[in-house]
Amino acid sequence: MSIGKNAAGFGTRAIHAGQRPDPTTGAIMTPVYMTSTYVQEEPAKTKGYDYSRTCNPTRTALEENLASLEGGRFGLSFSSGMGAINCLMNLLEAGDHVVACNDLYGGTYRLFKTLYEKFGVDFSLIDTSDLDKVQEAIRPDTKLVYLETPTNPLLRLSDIAAVAELCKERQGLVLAVDNTFATPYLQNPLELGADIVIHSVTKYLGGHSDVVGGALILDDEEMHDQLRHFQNTVGSTPGPMDCFLVLRGTKTLHVRMERHCQNAEKIAAWLSEHPKVAKVHYPGLPSHPQFELCQKQMKHAGGMVSLELEGGLAAGKDFVTRTMLFSLAESLGGVESLVDHPASMTHASIPREEREAAGLMDGLVRLSVGIEDLDDLIKDLEQALEDE
Ligand SMILES: *Cc1c(COP(=O)(O)O)cnc(C)c1O
């Protein structure tokens, strides 16, 4: 039973959607089907599964769960977020044009610029928080508009509903939204008019920094069939253990996100009062340029906070080595707090001029605020900001 969005609340769907007791044993948890192939009664007579690149029951449960959380009809899961984005890009042909935001996740930027550009796909990377710029950038050959909102690491927002309106004016123009930072608990792009949602489930959906995975969720059956074909053809599908871990993660997504957001809101407010902090980027602060859009589009402002220190690059690099509870590491969205220096870590593959043109300064520090006790997190930031 796949649970529809209107049939049950988010928390109930997070725990139950796509999952039913195992029919042979009654096991309440979906088994990890560690099998590559399935015995057939007679040639081509299967129980719905023939080979695990194509499909696997643990993966089916995860795909139904993720589809239900985003309120979509179809879910496809992948061995990484990049595998999911690559599958989406397989819809394009040489000569097609893509409009995307100019502070993309570094790996997505690399996929676009070092791979798809080589295959003849053309990209306009623009500030998609400015609707006029989106409208200007759309050309007759534009096939895809690609948004991240909030963006990584500057936490800029784009108005999904307004961009969806623009895209609907042109038949065949697909709007895809990378919803990794917001998660389906805070924001549902399909409901706002997007055609397809992307997730790196490595982050909040898995939530425990123990698995890498990705997903696509959509409503359109024809596009789903195409993507399913590419998923099986290219083969970046997840193993059953990975699917099991993500399924275990999504069961607590709503509870974890509440705490991530509470902690991040308090930390963003605290940082913005600190004399050594020059700037805080957090869409839940009234000083954020899209504060109002955040109130409208997201349930809460999320668990990511970025900051710039007085003292720029040297101060930023010093800070990230002095935090103790905030571990210096790439990635985000796990229960434990992490700190990242984007210019030398997650976003190093973007040339400096392009980074700076998009507002990503070398001194910027990104926090993935975990669900530890707030007092301990603040104490850690405080000692890291003290004079030596
Ligand atoms: C991490 C991330 C990706 C890529 O996902 P992987 O699981 O690392 O392949 C894509 N988009 C965003 C916003 C991310 O944070």
C-alpha cells in the first residue's frame, strides 16, 4: 500500500509508506533483500523481480516511501545524489539549453560543466532568485530549468511557484528542484508546480552520515518511464543495505528536522549578534533577502547556517580548525554537527572568479547544525571565536 499525501500526515507516511510486514515471516522491518537475481517459474514468469540492477524489493519500499513524502506518484532511487542528477540529465540531447542557479552544489556544477557541456548541452548559470533574470535566460531551445533552494552554501532561495508559472508558459520545459537542503518535511516542490524533485539522500533523509544515495520523485508517467529506462541502462542503482539505511533514516525525518531547525535558528540569531561575525546567511533571519519567501515556501528555515568572519579567509580557516563538536568534514544533514570551508573543500571545483561573482567568498564557513544540545553547540562556537 503506497500511502497518498492526503491519506495520512507526514510522520505517519515517514514511518509506514512503502512498507508492510514481510508476508512470509511477519517481520515488521522491510528485509534487506541481498540477492542479485530471482528464480523464475518458467521463462519470463517472475514475481515482479528479475535482476537487482533493474529492481529489488528493499529498493521498491524506499522508492514508494520517498514518493509518498514528496507527494509524488513515482520515486526512483540511486547510488548517489550525483547518480540521480545524471539520470535526470540523460533526458537531454546535444543542442539543448539549461538554465540553472549560479551557486549550484559543486558536484552538480562539475557534472554540468565538465561532462554535459562536452556532449553539447549549453548552460546559463544565473541568479534564479531574480525572476526577471530567469525569464530573460529562457530561450527557445531551453529544455530544463534547474533550481536548488535553499542553495549551498549561500542559502539563497528561489520562488518555486513563480518559476513554475514561467516554465508552464512553454510546453516541454521541465522544472527540476534539488530539494536536498529543505527535505520534503520543509518544502514540497511538486506541490508548488515543479515537475521533478531531486534528493541527495546522503544528507537529511539518511540523516546519520552512514550511507550515500540519491533519488528522483515525479508525477509524470511518461517521464518516469524514460527515467526508469535510463536508471536501468546506466546502472547507478543503490544496493539493498543502502536502501534499508535510508528507510530507517526517513522514519525519524520529521522529528530530526524539527530539532535541526530549532538549533539552527537559535545559532543563526546568536552568531548575528557576535562582534567577530561579519555576516550570517540564514533564510530564517529577518535580515535575509528572501526572509518573506522563506515564510511562504518553507515550513521552517532549515538546519544549515553560513557565516563570514571579520578577518576573511584567515579567520575562516582558523575557525574551522578550532571547533570541537562541529567536526570539520564535507557533507551535511547528519545528526552530528559539521563545519565546512566551501572554498577549499566542497566548492573547490568552481573557479574562484565564478565563486566570487556568485557571492561565495573565500572566508565563508558553512555549518550543518546537528541535533546535539543547543548549549553545547553554542559553547563550542563561542570558544572557537575567542581570541587565542
Ligand atoms: C550532496 C549534494 C548533492 C550530491 O549528492 P551525493 O549523494 O553526494 O552524490 C547534490 N545536491 C546537493 C544540494 C547536495 O548537497
